[in-house]
Amino acid sequence: MKAAILKAFGSPLAIESLPDPVLGTGEVVVDVVAAPVLPYAGEVFSGARRYLLELPVAPGCGAIGRVRATGPDATHLTPGDWVFCDPTVRSRDDALMPDITLQGWSARGEGGQRLQKHFRHGPFAERIMVPTENAIRIGSIDAAEAARWCGIGTFLVPYGGFLAAGLQAGETVLVSGATGNFGSAAVAVALAMGAGCVLAPGRNETVLADLSRRFGNRVRTVRLSGDEADDRTRMMDAAPGPIDCVRDSLPPAVATSTVRAAVMTVRPSGRVVLMGGVGMLGGAGLDLPYPWIMRNLVTIRGQWMYPPEAVTRLAGLVRAGLLDLGDIAVTTFGLDQANEAVAHAALDAGPFRLTVIQP
């Protein structure tokens, strides 16, 4: 099969052939119809993000495709089914503390790297082999809409954060990093889940204005100044009442003071979910006051990606019209244009914009 292969960090993707996946028990082979290209893919492929990724590899992170073949353990999947290939692969021999790898993208720790050796190649290829549980049916779709359905991969990440936070309808949510790719998606997801008000802080006035235009008065934007105390006051003043939940998705280069400004807006007994990359490249840690956390009964938790059932639930939000994939501007490339797609994804990064490879 044809694939775009990363042979060395810092080198272009090579368009070559890989052996077809060999199906085993507990696995599914999927014909890739559309694979998203994340805006920071170039940083991963250059090595700048320091991701654990064994080379050579056909990279990528998630895909929309059709089932080609299933193993003997599949009881619902049939050839031709439209599925989302969930890149979050979990080891099966420890339900309490599974090792995790993002297939074709990165691994977490030694166990994740061992898992990566088997479920290695991602969707920048004509076919992909995934664990049976990672080929998740999304129902019948028009083939012409497959690229747009790749957008659920972006929405799933904040959705996992809000599920972890136990977001309830009518609550006030603050999305730290709202002007970024995953942050803007978080605004849309929070509204789809019934948030009464979403606070969207940031410095990019163009994006803030666009969020207001898209979502109306349930979204309140906040222009950040860069001063921690001042920004905390601005965010709290913009809220219609106590802030129930804060979700952070700020990137590695952002200072922890920006995260702290948002985190400490949450009300007593409120919840905070950390899902960003702050600190991954070194620097100061997130210094939060012990007495403030303890006396205010604040829950702070980390969340990486989303639980397995999230895909089915999110697809339900799309089917119900609560989350509109039509808002996404999609640009597609063929597999032979994989390097052009990576460059375009970086240049065209922004809210509700999506670059897709269609093998």
C-alpha cells in the first residue's frame, strides 16, 4: 500500500510503499478515506515537540474510513461500515492503569512505546490496522463529507475534558486558550453540552470577535492584558456569576502564570481540567496556593485525550445538530501531497479550519 513515511526527524515525508497490514485477533483493517493533519504536525516531524515516536513510521493522528476486514472477536463491525479510527490505543492487560500510545503520533512512557511497536503506523496511508475497539462506528455518511467528519477528532479532545469535569447543563465554563485550535473547539463543545455561559479569554481580537459572531451572547470574550492579577479580575468580572469549571489547553510556549490566572477564577468546590502542553519544554511549574485549593475544595485534575465511549457520544451531538461540522473550513490534499498538506496545516492553523489528507 502507498504511505507517507517519516524516516528521520527533520526530513520530509517520503511517499513509498509499506506492506499491507496483516490482520490478527483483536484487530480491524480500515481503508483510510480521510486523515486530519494537525496544525503542529511539522513540529512533531521536525522533532521540536520531542514526542516519543519510533521511526520509520507512517504518521498521523486519527482518521475516518471504512472497515475492510475484521478479526474473529468483532461482533458488530462489518466490512463497509464507516468508522472513526481512534488513535488513543490502550493496553488491554491492566484496566486500572493501561499504557497508552497515540497511534502514529506519540507514546507515553516505556509501556506506551512497547504498545507502539505493534500499533505503529498511523493513517497517512491507504490502510490502517487498529484495535477492534478503536474502530468506532459513526453511522452512514456521504463519502464527500468524510473530510469534514475528521473534525470530530478536534472536538473529542475538549469533550474528554468536559466529561472528566462532569460538566452540567447551565453551568458557567471558562476555556483557557480559547483562541487556539482546540480551545475554540472547546467553546463549541461546551455550548453543545448545554453550558449556560462560556468565557473565552485570549489576546487575538480577531478570533475573539469571530467566536462572538459564531455563538452569540452565550459566549463572553475577554481580552487578556498579560498581567496575571489584572487578567484574573477581567475574567471573573466578565462572568454572569460564579465560574463552575475551567478547562486549560494552552500550548507549551505559554507561561504558567497565564494558566494560573485562569485556574484561580474557579468558584469554591469548582473543577479545573488541565489538558494543554504548558511546561512540556521545560520552565517553571504551575505554582498554586495550597490553602486556596484546600479551603475552597477545588478539584484539579489532568486529562489526556478522552474515554473510549466519547466518540459515540460526540457523534450523537453531531447527529442531533448540537455540534455543527458545517462550520469547519476544510482543505484537502492527496497522499502524494502529504508534505504540502503539513505545510498548509501550519500556515492555515486557526479555529474551525482543517487540513485533511485523502489517500
